[in-house]
Amino acid sequence: MATTEVAVPDIGDFEDVPVIEVHIAAGDVVAVDDPLVTLESDKATMDVPSTAAGEIRDLLIKVGDRVSQGTPLVVLEDTGEPTAEPPTMIGQQEATPPAAAPPAPVPEVAPPAVRPAAAAAPAGAPAEEVVPDFVGIHAGPSVRRLARELGVDLSSVKGTGPKDRITKEDLLETVRGPAAPAAAAAPAAGGTGIPPIPAVDFSKFGPIEVEPLPRIKKISGPFLLRSWLNIPHVTHGDEADITELDAYRKELDTAAKANGYRVTLLAFLLKASVSALRAYPTVNSSLSPEGDSLILKKYVNIGVAVDTPDGLVVPVITDVDRKGITELSKDLGAVSAKARDGKLGPSDLQGGTFTISSLGGIGGTNFTPIVNAPEVAILGVVRSKRAPVWDGDQFIPRMMLPVFLSYDHRVIDGALAARFTRHLCDALSDMRRLLL
């Protein structure tokens, strides 16, 4: 009978991505699009689907192996069902990617049989993470994944499920365990010399529950910490009068609803940002790794922070300078839906030159967004409000939008930040400027 080799499809620019789950075994029968393995890059978790149907004759990989595009995964004996085209990988979540790092230990308890932490990697080098395969352990994929995240050896956990299967409750009960001496303080993160927060056994004071961080926050957390520690942040605030703009937006939105999309203020913020970035190209740059030159980008790709049930992710809208309000509105709707459904791929998260984080749909009066390195600035927006504005003769009600620009002070000084933000506010206040 004919055989088919299934390999890793296009996964973007990633290489040597670790296999964290193997969903099949030799002898299993799979259909087209059935998941074979799960990969975890520093940007996303990705399921690799089968491109053919058949019985697995040879399983060519195992948990912990590192794969790239074209790496063989399985050999199938064909069953005569149609073969699908190799898909582009779909990521499950990720905020702006940090370098991969092992999960942090749960601070309030000392879990049994925790695998030893890997030695700290040199600055700039990815950490090599040893992924346990738990061979022979009777537990489901979700329990295995949770065990890896908590750093628990499943061979030490007693299962209470059918046929001694280890359940999530068994694992969490083992993690809570009896009170244990506080773990020794870990070395200061990143060699910064900042003392770590001491571990506390909170169970001494009352009942506790251990809830692992969502994958997005686990990955984005170290990245945000790295940006905060390495970039001297300054935030500049201003206000834009969007009275006329908001009225025009509502007209466009009413017409757009009939065509299945919405026109939000964010589309206009994207266009106003393009105008300001063209006027002040330093804000659309990155500092070189040596710190002695600027990399000025001639393209404008803007990341947009999207709220999902598991945390914020930042998909990138490409070629913003070449698109109008209608096309940007459709792009925003499509990428937001993909983010909420966990279907963002690596290509959706790469190539940003500037970022916008809008809390207008939730509220607030001001905030300080963290620069999305290696970018040098990020725009934060909160809810607009109607306020009395003095026109020289009297106070009149106007719709005012507070905006906040956080920036890397090594690249942008206060005067440039003020000019950039004022240009952006003027563009929002007078829609004709968006045509310039």
C-alpha cells in the first residue's frame, strides 16, 4: 500500500521549535486536519494538522524534539482519502513575543519532584528548555501540559481517575501539598541585581487555590519585564478634540453595518498615526543592538492591542499608510476576530513599527503603556469625554480624547514627543489633515 510522509508546513520565520505535545501514536488512524503535534515558539502555540488520511506506520518525532519547516513528522499508509494542501500554521495566542523562558515556579508552595531549573542562558541567547515526555504516565494532554507549566514530575502524582488516570485535581492537590519550607531565593532575574520577591507559604493564613497563568501572560510577562528594565520610559499626555470626527465616524459606521463591518475610532487613530510618523520618522525607528545608531523604517505597520479572554495580544496591521478607513476597518474586524478565537499565526504578530493600545471601550482617565520593544514608542488611548472648552468668548461642549505616548528616552526626547503627540491630535481634530 502507498505511503505518505507528513512534514512540518510553513511556520513563518521560526526554526528549531520544540514539540510540546504528540497527539498520535503508531497504529492510530487519522483524518485530514487531525492534529498530529503541538509546537511552542516564543510567539505562539501551534497545532500541526495532518495533510493526509491514513494509518500511522512510523512516528518520526517525540516530545522535546525541535523541528523546522520540512521536518518529517509521520509516515502514513494511505487509505485513499484526499490529501489537503499544506496549511500555513495557525497560532493559538501570543502577545508581543519575548525570548522563550522556563515557567516560573509557584511561589506559595514547593511542589514535589520539580525538575531542576536550567542554568541561566547568556544575554541574547534563547534558553534551552528540556521538555519531559512523561512516557508511560496515564494522563491526558491538558494534564501533561499543566504539569510542565508547574514543573511537576507526573510520576510522583497518584491518580484517582478511572484506571488510576491522573486528573487535573490530582495534579493541583499534589502542588498544594503539605506546607513545605519556603524555597531558596532564586537568582535575580536577568542578572539585573534586583532582589527577587521572597516566596511566601500563603496556605498558613487560609485556603488557597493554585491557578496557572494563561499561556499569553506567561510568554508576554518576561517580555514586558525586559522592556521595562531596559528602556527608560517617559509618558507624555495630550488631548484631541474629536467632535467633528466622531460625528463623521458615526455616519460611516451606520453605512458599514449594512455591509457586515464596523467603523471605529481606532481606524482614524491608525490614519492619524501615519500622518504623525511621516512627519517625525524617528518615532518609526528602532535603536540598533549596539545602541549607536537608528534603524529608520520606510514602511508603517502598526500593532493593535486586542483584549482576549486569556490576555492581551498585539496583532499587526500591515501597510497602514497605503490603506483607507474602509480597508483598515475591515482589517481591524478580521484580526480582532482571529485574536479572540485564538487563530493568530506567527505572521500576524511580526513586523510592527508602532503600537496603539486603546482602552476606550472600557474606560479610565489615563495610563502608561509599556513600549513594545524593539519599537521606540506606543500610543495609549482612553475613553473620550464631553467637556467644556473655552473658545475665547465662552465655554462650549466638545468631545475630547485623552492620548498618552510612552517612549524610549534614549531615542525620543520630550520636545519630539510633544510635537509628535500634538501633530496626531491636530490630525484627529481636523479630518482634512488626514489627507496630507
